[in-house]
Amino acid sequence: MKFFIDTANVDDIRKANDMGVICGVTTNPSLIAKEGRNFNEVIKEITTIVDGPISGEVKATTTDAEGMIAEGREIASIHPNMVVKIPMTVEGLKAVKVLSKEGIKTNVTLIFSANQAILAAEAGASYVSPFLGRLDDINQPGIDLIRTIAEIFDIYGYETEIIAASVRNPIHVTDCALAGADIATVPYKVIETMTKHPLTDQGIAKFQADYKAVFGE
Ligand code: E4P
């Protein structure tokens, strides 16, 4: 399973990229707003850090296909690695159809059912983003959705890749890997937590103590 980082914070993107574990970035309107920076400016900076797919979402206030198509073309023109993130609606699917025919990559977001994922794949989406954590939040096991989509895409040989989104903790990551997600998009805090284990810390402390006892500093 591949990893993307789910943030518009360039410091976190740099840290994860330096670790060598991420090969892409996803953003959304809330993440861009959190940074309080101009969309184009922050997206351009991200393209200088990570050489891989970077999802930039159409404006949250754009709901018609024509508007999403126009914005999608602008987003795609920022950099060849750009992926246009489009919400799962009838208008969104129309936009995906047009943009994908133009060779523009798309990521259909806010996927909460297998049927939505099938429709997005049929419309030509490069990626679908099922939201694991938000389903868990309403007492529906999000991981079941990831597993079901992976199974369906496998049966029919869809090339659309599954990005497990709304990943909130390290257990989600393991579950996504087992469920067959192609990619997990993960906040920096979760990536950092994944590196940790108390026995690793204890082991390092013991190696240091044993070494210093014989060889000094
Ligand atoms: C990524 O594509 C999504 O926008 C993101 O993972 C949503 O995460 P959240 O549910 O924690 O806001």
C-alpha cells in the first residue's frame, strides 16, 4: 500500500517527504482554509516538495459541472502532477467524464458507499476517496466500505485506485492495508505515531547505555 499525506501544511509535507514514506499529497477545502493561504500559492509550493500525485479540490462553492470543469482545467494547469478532486455528485460525475477524456486525472471525494465508488470508476475517475473515519464517527464500520470497494474493483478490473481517506489513527492504516486499499492518505501526526513503539525506545536506550559503559561517549 502506498502513502499520501493528507494536509496542506508544507512543513508537515516536507517532514514526511524527508522520511521517504509518501509519494503523493491530498488536500481539501478545509485543509487549505486551515493554512489561511492562497490556494494556488500553497499548491505550487507543494509541487516543489513532492514529485507525485497532488490532489487539489475544486472550490467548495462550485457545484455545477461547467464550473467544476473550468476550475479542474485551471488546477490541472498548475503542474503535471495535479489531480483534480471533485465531490461525488451527479454534476461532479459529469465533470469527471469530461476532464478524464481530456487526460486530466481526477479524485472523486466524499465516497461513502460502494455504489458511489462504482459510478465514479465508470465515469473515468483516476482515484476514489472513501472516508473511513467519518463513517466510524456515525457508528458504521468504515473499513467494511474499503474492503467492499477493493473486492468489486478487483472483480471488474477497474484501474481506478482506492485512496483510503479520513484516516484518523495507526489502526486505521493497518486495517486499510489488509482491506486492499491502494493508497492511504494520512495526516502527519498519524505517520509519526506509526514510527513509534515503546520497545524501540527501550532498545535504543539500552544499546546506548551498554555502549557508553564500555566505550564512553
Ligand atoms: C482526504 O482526501 C479527505 O479530504 C480527508 O482525509 C478527510 O479527513 P477528515 O474526515 O479527518 O476530515
